[in-house]
Amino acid sequence: MYRAADLSSQFSFSFLEDIVPLRRGPIRTSRLMWRIVRVLTYSLLLICPACHHGHMFRSRFRMNVRCPVCGIVFERSAGEFSGGMAINTIATSSVAVAGAALAFFTDVPVWTLIAVLTVISTAFAIWFYRHARALWAGILFLTGSMREE
Ligand SMILES: [Zn+2]
């Protein structure tokens, strides 16, 4: 039987030290949140979350393996590609569900709405592809996974 003290000793929050280097005392929440927002914003802008200068993509669908400026590896293995795909799927599904909600508030014929949502969802998924992969790379950077050798 586990007690609360046993469970708390199993979990470590040491990954937070990668997000905000600890000096002394507890992590200041505002500093941590600011860093998270800044890293994710740079990622959404397709700019390296580490140096804030290198471009993450060399073409529309090709991500740089390493940052051309600081050399950090954006995706260490091929499997990390799936994290970006999950983000893209969730975002695209959210757009489709929000569009489908229009059926309750408008008189648009259902088949017209389905056709329009199919086109919009497909276009959104293609457009958001780079941003989703870059956002996942930003999340990996925040958790310290990018810096592991
Ligand atoms: Zn960089």
C-alpha cells in the first residue's frame, strides 16, 4: 500500500531545471511561464527556440536536422515526427469541429458545409504542418530532450 510520501518520492520535477536554470530558492512561476511562452512563440514562428536566430525549415516541408546557427538538433529521431503530427491532428480537428458547429447556427445545407469544411480542414492541415512540427520541437526543447547527447 502506497502512502502519499512514497508516491511523491517517485516523481521528480528535475526537468524544470532545464526550463529555468535554478540558482537559489524555488522557481519563480512568472519567469517559468515567460520562458515557456517565449520558446513556444519562437517555435510557432519557425525560429530556433534555443538561439532565436536559426530557421527551423529549409523548405515548405523539409525541416533542418540542425539549427544552421547554433547547431542544436531539432528532431533527434524519426519517431519524434509523430508528436508534431499529433499536434497537427488536434488543431485540424478543432478547426473542423468549430466549423461543424456552424450547422447549429446557420441554414447552410449539410453537404455544402461538409464540402467546405473538407477543403478548409485540408488546407489548414497543410498550412499548419510546419508550425505543428516546430511547436513539438519547442516542447522537446522545453523538456530538455533536445539537449541530451
Ligand atoms: Zn539555433
